[in-house]
Amino acid sequence: MKRALALLVSALWPAGPAAAQSALYLVPERATVALGDSVRLAAATGVDPDAAPGPWPAERIEHFFARTAWTQENRDGLGRAEGSEVVAPWRAAEPGVLLLGIELADATESVPAASFAAFVDHALGETGRAAIGEVPAGGEVALVRRQSAKAVVVVESAGAEPASIATSKAGQAVEIRPLMDPVAARPGSDLAVRLHASIPGAAGGVVIATNTVTGDVVRATADSSSIANVPLGTAGRWRLEFHAVARSGDETARARFEVHTATLTFDVRPEGEQ
């Protein structure tokens, strides 16, 4: 029932006028790959695991990184797999935990004010809503959008110590940084994360976490130090999102806002599974 309800909400949300504010997730095809295999990545908007992935945003990626305990590779972008419009490959060349991330170039969008107001109510806590003040009641709202996404994958190799760097800061303009290794998390535990944004909104920001296997949805509000404790009640794939919203620097532009969105994708293994 929980999964059906969560997927119904995710199906309705992107289809409505708030679609422009939907979060982009970096989605690995598998949570674990063998050393030397290719990690196949897709870009998903929303949390519905049954939805077809959108086109891989190769032209919009401003920065791509792949980090292990021993290496980090940075690129200006990551291209599609040969013969595919929706999948990008990355070769898992080092064992352990692999942290992958993309940052998209800023985009300007226009959405109905009513849609933006609904998004603000959905995505922000009391602190965030108070900080941006009154949202226009009618007409259009101009949004300058910045999006970052990260995913955690385990690369297995016989005899190799699974070193993890999942808690390291990636330096993205907007970011959800785990303060504990999400790969080591177990059902029923909390995952502490720190929120980062280049605009106000991390302190008191809201993390919305969805388990795409069970449909569980939880919300966690960050404290004044931008730290939130996210309850991971069940095993499965978790998708976390965080939004920071601020008015445009132009005080005369009462209907212009900046929206910065970060997401994080990882898998929690069932109790007892190594």
C-alpha cells in the first residue's frame, strides 16, 4: 500500500504544472558491480522506479566525477553509451565504494505561480518558506535552476578491502553529503547527512527520502548546522532530494527565484546480507 501511494504521488507530481521543479536522480542499473565491469547510469526525474529514464543529459552536464578511495577522475561531461540515448557507461576500475556525480549547467525556466507555490510547500520547511517571503499568487514565475546528483555503487573484487569514500564532500554547488557510509547502513538505522548549497537554505532544509522498492517516504529537517538524520526503515533503493530556494538578487524581480536541487541514490541491503 505504501509503495502504491508513493508511486501514485510521484506519477502525478511530474505530470502536473510543477514538472519543471522535479528532481533529477543519477540512477545506476545495479547497486553492485564486479571490478572491471561497466556501471550503466541513467537519469531519472522523480522516484517512480517503473518510469522510463529520460534522455541522458550529456549536453547539460557541466561537471562529472568518479571517486574511489584511491582515485578521482573529473570530466567536463559524460557521453552516452554507443547506440543508446538514455544510458551512460563508466568502467569500474578500482574496488570498493564508487561515488559518482554530475552537475548540470544552470537553466532558466518559467512555471505558473500556483505550481511554484505548491512546490515550495512540498519541498521547503518553515525556515525556507519564511526566508523567501510571499510567493506570487498568479501569473508566471521565472526560475534559475541548478541541479546536482550523486550515486553510490559498490565495486566488488575478491580479497580487496571495500574502502569507502561516500562521506567525502564532492564540492558541488548543491549537495547532500552523507556523514555515515550509506553502504553500511542497515534497515531501521538513521543516516546523518549534511546539506550544502551556494544559496541560503541548507540550515533548516528538508531531505525527502523515498524507498523505490517499498514506497516508504520520509522527511527529515536539517538543524542550524545543516545536518539532518534520515530514518532508513527498510532495505531497498533510496532516493534522497533536497531543494534550496532563494529570491533573485534583483530586488525588482519579485517573481524571479533561484532553485538549487541535490539528489543522492544508494541501496540499503537487507539485514544479515553482507
